[in-house]
Amino acid sequence: MPSCPRSAPHHRWILRLWLPCLAAQVAALGSQLTIDASHPGVSVSPTLYGAFLEEINHAVDGGLYAELVRNRAFNEMAWPGNWTVSSQGGATLATGMDPSEHAGAQSSALKLTVTGIPANAAAGASSASIVNTGFWGVPLSDGATYTATVWAKTDGSYSGAIAMQLQSNSGTLLGSVAFPAPGSSWTRLTAPIQVANPRGQSDDNAVLVTLNANGTVWLQMVSLFPPTWKGRPNGVRPDLAEALAALRPSLLRFPGGAFVEGYDINSRWNWKITIGDVIDRPGHPGLWGYFSSDGMGLHEYLQLAEDLGATPVLAVWSGYSTDGLIVPQSELAPYVQDALDAIEYANGDPATSVWGAQRAANGHPAPFQLSYIEIGNEDELDNTLAAPDSYNAYRFPMFYDAIKHQYPYMHVIASYGENWLTTPVTSRQPDLEDEHFYEPTASLLTDSHKYDTRDRSGPQVFVGELAALDFNTTAPQEPARLNTLGGALGEAAFLIGLERNSDLVWGEAYAPLLVNVNNQAWLPDLIWFDASHVVPTPNYWVKWMFSRHRGDVVLPATADEASGLYASVTWRRSGRTIVMKVLNNAAVANAATIAVQGGLELNPVGRATILTAASRTGQNTFDSPNQVAPVESAVAGVGSSFPFTFPANSVTVLELKSKCVPPRARLAPELAAPCRAER
Ligand code: AHR
């Protein structure tokens, strides 16, 4: 036998060598897993596997939102936050915020006064710069074209150039552009910069704005964009967007979470200040400890959902913030109107609707097809506050009634928050209720049956936030070590339960989706990243496996949970395929027998996708981002009863294709029909 690797090999041909290692882990366990193909059950919700994007952990600014300059409008931090000043050749630069000047909706511009440049200075010999090192680095790639933008004005005293320079931290110029000085009106200067980076790609770089003459200049916005995903202006970072797109999310909930609530009324998510040209977005203090530029605003979130092919789920402020503020009933109407206006922005006809026309002016004449709106976030928490039950008493009803009156097609979601605090809304029947689960793996295993007995006459369920609290807090240094395979196994159990109940459960999403390794406000998280690296966690791979292997209808199946096996089995009409999702939560392999009842004639070769690791503490790190990842292989010997060994601590997707079945076979019409159609 070959020596056994600590985790699954990544190439299919090596897997054959690895299989004996799996077999070696087989203990006495030998379960029966029975599928009844003759009694198809409920349909699988087409939106079941989704995503939730919240501005937390610098998920957006310094993350998915592709802007590379931090504190670009000088409003995120007090000057000189994240900027430094440098000068050479006798130049002196005086800087400071000037509240008497501003461009767009900003409140104060940066004033720069250069002195000391000799009249006869040789070109480039004397200059002054402000320098920005981005969000923990400025990633620059050789040959790529970046978009430089600077908003500037002068008082007539400055007639030099305003240059943007891209420079390595060791001083190598990687690209630049120079704009002639504008006049005394605010002017948007913008041009492409092609980078020539001798290192190919590097993050330890800076963005400089350089002045080469004496005089006074005001700057308001210094922006640098790399090429974006799908080439969208003001768009998103391709590597992170690709990682998200690879999950094939069917829904996208945004932009929070507690980020929507804010810590007070001023830090709530007010979508109306997040649209239009970015110079007209003042930004706002965010709940998670940093300022939000709102460069990614309502329009960009809707665009992202559209680009992902995901149903947008917009969360709006509901009159409650985390400091305990609850807007009284008599003062709530303007916030209800904000929600109505958001729907109008997303869907309104530009010819007849003011907000629809605004959307068209912002580059999207067609409606965004918004049909799901969530009222607030974890609003049952108000039960503990001075005005208990305000959500049930008047806040949810006011939003619900107004939205249903004007937009009867909208699905209105009540946000209950954490599972164990739930106090249902009874004053109206919400279309859906959003329930959040942050639990240890053991609880998620139990809760995989949570919805088996839920009354189907109530609202549908949206599990808008889900994560196993199973992570290695003792791991040294490397923060990405915090997400473990063990947590991913717990989530697999829970997802298996959701899929089996997806007549009731409309959708789910992990939370939080993204974390910049330099700013972890919340642990654990699905995707870790820094300026140029992306680390998918084991939890990511479970979602990837489940979302990319969907069926249309649930098939009854019995698995031996006492031995650690949890299963959801579905039938996918296209390709006449049984799709099995099986968790083996045991620390030993399970040499199971799979029995498929119902007369299907199965192709003898199936396909397995397996996620496992040497132990439940298996992790991906920035140094080894692919240590725990799914491996695909062919499965021989498939039939109406066949053996399959589920590795210890593993999640497996098995795809079993059925051959064309003669119409006389006694199968549920659901299963036989596509086959007949092909004859
Ligand atoms: O996902 C992190 C936070 O957890 C969300 O903002 C909030 O809804 C929940 O409490």
C-alpha cells in the first residue's frame, strides 16, 4: 500500500492510490442506505442554495468592491488616515482638510499647497506627493490596465501637472498618468494606466498623487480600479467574484445583517445615499467598526445579483438599530417610504417612475426584477428593549401592508434572527421568515430534523445565516486555520435537512461570506482573502458540492444516523440522475450498502465527489489553500444494491445515472417520463 497522504489528492489518477488508504480506515461499520425511487417526494426549492453578502470583515470595501485606494475621498478616517506625505528636490507640502471646499456630496476636500520648487527645476527633480498603501496592499499585475480617477480643482495658482503614479514600496515606478491642472471648478480627471511590473504581480505597492509645481490644489477623490468582474464600471474584484460565482448561488441577500441596522440611526444602511456617481455618495459609519464608502450601493448589489444569476433579496432598515433605538409608530412612515422607493428604484418603469428613471440614468434601464424584500434584521431582539414586541406590533405590519398594497407581487420576509430567540410575527403572515443558525456541530446534527415536523401552513423558511461554531480557536497565528472540516460536516448535516424539507425551506446562506484576513470582525467565515489571495474553507466546499449537485425532487431515503450517516437523495430530471448527498460524521469509514428500490436500471458507473481530510480539524490556509478540497472519481459496480465506502469525516455526493427505462417499468411517472420522451 502507498503511504497515505494527510488529505485527499487533487488529481483523479492519484485517487486510485488513495482509495486503499480510505479502505484502511474502515471499521466494523456497515450501514444500509435505502432509496425509494418509486415514491418521489417534495420538489426541491430552485432557490435553495444561496449567498448572503454583508459589509463586515471588510468584505466589501477592501474586499469584493474593487477600489484599491483606501480613504479615497478623505472621509473614512481623519486626515491623514491611510495617507502619508512625501516631497523631494526642495519641495514642501502643506496639507489639511478644508471644510469650505467639497465636490459632490462630500463634506470637506483635501487642500494641498506646494512651495519650494525651484523655478528652474529639471523635470521630475522636485515634487510633492500624497501616498496611499491601499487596503493592506495595492495589488498590481504586469500588463493589466487600471482606471485612475482624481477629482481636483485649483485656485489658479497651480499650473503644473496632477499625476497619479503607481509605485512599488521599494520605489520602482510601475505606471503613471499625468493630467493638466484643472481650473477653479471641480473636475473629474480620469485615464487608464497600464502597469509594467517586473515582479509580475505584487501587493506591496502604493498609489501616489504627485504635484510638480508650486501652488494650491484641492483633491476630493483619488481612485484606482483594476479590471473588474464582467468589466462593470465601479465593479467587483474578479477573483472573489469568481469564487462566489462558482458556488452558483440562486439567491443573494444583501447588504446585511447588522450592517443594515447600524449601531444608531445615522449608521443604518440608507440606500438613498448609496446610488449615483461615487462623488455623490458621502459614505457612512458602518456597524462593524469601519466607515463604509458605499461605493458598492443598492445599484451595484442588484447588478451583482443579476450577474450571478441570483434572485436578489434586499434587506431594508426597519426602524431598529443595535443601540436599542426603536422608531415610534408615529415616526416610522418615512422609513416605510424608503423601502417602497427602493422597490421602485429596482423595478420602476423609467418612463413613468422617478426612481426607475434614476436607475436607467445609472446605467440599467431594464428592471432588476426584485421580488423579495426583508424587513430589518434579527428584529425579534427588540423583545428585550424598552418597546418590546414593536416588530410584531407595528413595524413589520406597516412595511408589510404598504409593500403588499403597492407591489402585491413582492415576497415580504420577516427577520427573526437567531433560532433560540425566535418570537414569531403573528400580526401578519409573512411570506417567509428568516431564521439564523450559529451553532456547534452537535446542534446542527440535531437540527437537521428541525423542519421535518414544522407546520406547512405558515410562512416559508429562509435560513438567511448559517454557520457551525466549530473552529479551532487555539490554532497558532494563521487566522484561516479557524474554519475546520468539523464545522463543515455540521453544516452538511443541516443542509441535508433543509434539502429534504425544501417544500418549506425556500433558501439558505452561510454567514459571513467573506473576511479580509487583516480585519476579522466575526469568525468563522466562508471565504478568506487578502489583497490578492483567496482561501476557500472546507465550509465553502460543502456549499460548492451541494449547490452544484442539485436535483428536482426529493426521493425518500433511510440512512443510519446512529452510525453517523445523514443523507438527502434527489432526482435530477435532466440526465435521469439520482443525486445522493451523504455525510459520514463518524471518525471511521462506513462500508455501506446502497439499495435503490423502484425498478430503475442504473448505469454501472456512477460518479463520486468526496470532501474529507485526515481529521475533523482539517483546514485550508494561505500557505496551503487547497489542502481540504473535493475530489471526484468514478464509482464502479453501481446497481440496485451495491457497496460504497464513505470515508471517515466526509461529505460525499454520488451521482447515479439511470439508463433509459421501458415505459412498462413500474416507476413513478416523475422518474420515467423523461426517458420516454427520449425514445
Ligand atoms: O453574520 C454576522 C452577524 O450575525 C449578522 O450581521 C447578524 O445578522 C448576525 O447576528
